[in-house]
Amino acid sequence: MASSIKAIRNVGVVAVAVLESRGALGKVTASESGTDRMGNSKGRPLSNMKLHKKRRDKPDFDLQSFLAAAGEGRTLGVHPKSHQVFLQGDPADAIFYIQTGKIKLTVVSKQGKEAVVGILGTGDFFGEGCLAGQPLRMASAATMSDCSIMRLEKAAVTRLLHDQPAFSELLLRHLLSRNIRIEEDLVDQLFNSSEKRLARVLLLLGD
């Protein structure tokens, strides 16, 4: 249960980091909001108009193509079943995107007890804790099947979050769905019988 609560907190921290990178949590001044102190409308500053024009003139960002092929700041790896992508305690310097396959996230306590904290599949991200300032991996990640995984360097992801709304929206949507899933796991552990918990795990594995 403690690992589930910690996971929820970590996902929330990363989600806040994504929003901050997009400026969604920034303060809005009177001039930026388009009103003066008396509430009267003001024209948008010329510098802001130029900025918005530049953003409109940017070429369209093809998210699917970006996540499908290797390039600057990203490498594509094909891994067999039971491959260790990273270990708990490794440096956290990149996030990963699953093109195909399934990944298992596990945590080992100081007493040596292992717990599964997540099972992820095609279209999911993992290892995103580095975006919230985590210097080391909080969990281990291993493949549960043959997998095709894109590795995205932290610096490249940070630039994308600033420059490409489509990417930041995708990552934020993933974080929110992950948080919902973790909350469901926590409720499952607290209130359901062992038989029901086993049935839920089997359903997740079969998705």
C-alpha cells in the first residue's frame, strides 16, 4: 500500500513539472491578460503578437513519426523477454516510450522484498520521474515480452515540452491515466479479496 501511495505522489509531481514546463502554472500579469488595473481592455503588446505569429508559423509536428523513428536525443531499442531496461538505483537521465510489448515495474525494499508497482504496454511512457528531478531510478523496469522501446534523453524531452504542445498533452494524458490506475490498485489492495485481486491482475496481463 505504501508503494502505491508513493507512486501516486510521484506521478503528481511529474504532472506538475510538465504543466510548469508548458507555462500552464505561471502567473498572469495585468498586461498579459489584456486588461489594465481598472479592468479595461488593453491591446496585446507587440512582442506578444510577434511571439504568437512565430508559433503559428511553425511547421506541423508529427508526433507519431517522432515516436516511431530514432533521431536527435532519442534511440530505438528492440529487446527480448526478461530484458532489464534499468535497475532501481540507476541514474535517471531519460524517459522511455513503449512502441510494442509489455513492461513490468518493480520495487525492492531494504529487506529484499519485491513488489510489482506497474504493468505497462504499447503507447505508455515510463521512467518519467527524471522530469521531476529524481536523480536515481525509484524502480526497476524489465520486459515481459519482446519489446520495441524508444529512449528519450531528458534534455530532448524538456525541449519538446516547451516547444511542442502535442507531445506535452500526450505525456500529461499518460500521467493522469497512470494516476487513475494506481488509485484503482490501491483501492483493490484495501478492499478486495485475494481472489478478486488475482482476477484483476490476470485481466491487466491479458489486455
